[in-house]
Amino acid sequence: MPALNMSDPQREMLTVLARSQTASVREVRRACALLLAADGVANYRIAAEVGVSPATVVAWRDRFSAEGLAKLGRVRKGRGRKPTIPQEVIDQIVDLTQNSRPEGETHWSTRTMADRVGVSKDTVQRVWKGRGLKPHLVKTFKLSNDPRFEEKLVDVVGLYLDPPDRAIVLCMDEKSSVQALDRTQASLPMVKGRAATMTHDYKRHGTTTLFAALDVLTGTVIGSCQSRHRHTEFLKFLKIIDTEVPAGLDVHLILDNYSTHKHATVIDWLRKHPRFQLHFTPTSSSWLNLVERWFRELTDKALRRGVFHSVPDLIDAIQAYLTAHNNDPKPFVWTATADDILTKVARGRVALAISTKTETDH
């Protein structure tokens, strides 16, 4: 049989494929076979060289001569592994997953679904993965029932996206009952091949409450640890803010609807300090307050894995993190408009209403 006719670019591409460390074994063998065929090697010798039958070599040569490299990697119609899961089984798994629950349980697992449908758990997993179904996961949510939701939302988002001149916008909240936790045994440090260890149980040595106000523009945080979480401590923190914020700047405080923020003593103090203006987030909308994002970083980076032998130790650790953060602050940039949020909330209310009606009907 004459040598296989092949252009220089085709030979170059096949050479790269024949040396590939990532291509499939079949692709590499086919590339090697075609290169040998282009050198005029007999089919039976090529077959012995690459480990296939002579008929396979002939088929590869014929297909290359007819189609070149463009369709070489495609599987022809009628070839390849056939689907092993009947469509009716797939439909049944999807329907049960979305519209039912196993008896006495809150959600399906691969094994309970496999027992119900009569297939393997791996089959169920493939169907769920292909359809993007994750019954083992659940996300929490809460739609605010605040009658002034839209008004408060527009007010707060307006401060984020278009802050007033000659003013500072502070996101303020309290992280209450921060525990000074001490482990019952000494922790082991990280070494090669083993992560650091920490006992699952702990000793409690008291709590503190962190009052914090995040500057939306710069990302710096004014913070103070207090022993209690009352209007008295809130008033102390307002006085700290008043001291640290330069005179001549209005202070816009974004905060939640906690009763201490509206105490008569606080209102009286605010009346005597007119540069302070309070902006309340809607109920059940802590996500709207950017300082919550900073609290999460504080917990992840300084508290969760900390070991504190006393409340003063805990306060020192919080202050150390606060100082390090303010030495290199990075603001959290708010991008969502009020209209975008209201549209999503409206969709959520519709979905919730439909879900509630469906559960009632059942």
C-alpha cells in the first residue's frame, strides 16, 4: 500500500498529538499510526507497533484520507458508549427530587432515591449532577416584613452609592456575646503532612460586646469593647465616634432597629448633637449593613481559632485585629442599586407565595 498522503501542517499537528501527555491513549495511538503510514510503513507492522488490529489501521487511514484532521477527534454517529439510563428513569428521579420527600425524612439522599427508583446511587448522582440538583444543600433566607422596607432600603443604598458632601457614612452594629473560649488541652502546631489540631471542647471565661462603626469610604473601623449591650454602652460608643470624627463633618449612622438605638436617653443626646443622623435598615435585613461583612472577617481571622484565657485576652486580640486592619484598610464597595434589589425581592415574594400556596394545597 502506498504511503499516506499528508501535508506538512498535518504532520506537525499529528507529531504534537503523538507526544502528548494529556490526550487519550486512543488518540495518541492513532496519531502514531498515521505518521507511520505517511512514512510508508505497512499496515500490519503499524498495527503491531501501536497495539491495534490491521483493520483498525486501515479504517484510520481511510477516514484521514476522506476527512483530514477536522473530524478526526469526533465520534461517528452510532459509535461510542450508548446511554445506559432510560429517559423515563431520569424523569422519575428529577420529579421525585423536586416534588416529594422520602417518608419520615426532609430530603432525598442518593441511597434513598436509588432504593426508591431501583437504580444505583451512582446513577442518581449522575442524574443530579447533570440537572444541577443538590438536595443535600439548603440556603437560608428571610424576606423582610417591614412596612417601610422600600423607604429604608432606598435611604441606605443611596448613602452607599451617593454619599453626601462634608459627611462621613458609618455602618454601625454590635457583635454581642463574643466568648473568650479556652481549649481544654494544648493545641498542636501544623507540621508537614498534618494540619494544626485543636480540641473540640472548650472552657468559657466570659464574654464581651464589640461596638463597631465601619467608614464606608475608607474601610477604617472605630471599635470599642463593652461589658454590656444596653443603651448606656451605646451612648458611650456614640461619644467615642463624636470624639474621633473630625468636627465639621456630619455623621450618618447606618444601624439596625434594636431598641437601645431608640432609647429616650439616646434620642435626647442626639437632639443635642445635630450632626448625627441615624438611618435604620429594614427589619431582617442585616445583609444591608456593611459592617456585618467586617464582623465575618474578624471571626474568621481572629476569633474562631483563637485561644483566650480570659476576657482581657479576648479584648486584646480584637484590638490587635482592629489596629492591623486600620493600618491597611480596604473598603467594601457596594454596587447593587435599590431598583435591582427591589426587583429581586419582588421575585422572592412571588416565589414564596407560590411555595406557601403549594404547601397549603398539599
